[in-house]
Amino acid sequence: DFFSVIAGSELLQRNYVRLRQMEQMLQLVSTEGGAKLQLNHESFQQLAKALQQTPEILENELSLLISENLQALNQLDPRRRSKILNSDS
């Protein structure tokens, strides 16, 4: 419902759903609590396998989703531009 009131948020909504899917799958395949994604961790390998992807393809997809989200957020709120571009997280 949150996304439905924000004009132009279709991309964010689609990416949110995909990231949540990855997060839920990570929790299912991980033996540790939490949903912190670490590219060099065994759980990342298991996540890729569960999603029927290679780790490299999954890493590329995650990078693309994050990049698209940053661009979409910038378009929705230009005040974020300097904060997003200067953020290390």
C-alpha cells in the first residue's frame, strides 16, 4: 500500500518484492540468524543455488537492484542525491 501512494514508484515496488524474496530465501537456507548478506559467505552460495542462479549472476542482480533503487529514490527526492552518492553503505 505504501508504494501505491507514491507516484513513479513502480520500479521501487518491483525491486522491493524481489529483495524481500531474496531475504526470505536467505533466512531459509542460512544456518545463522538474521538476513545479512555477505557475498563471500557460504549462505550466499546456498542462496544462489536455491534461486537457481550462479553466485556471479545473483551478485550482478543485487547490484543492479540497488543501483536502480538509488536512481529511483534520487528521482523521487532530489535532496537525497548528495547523501546517496557520498554514502559508503
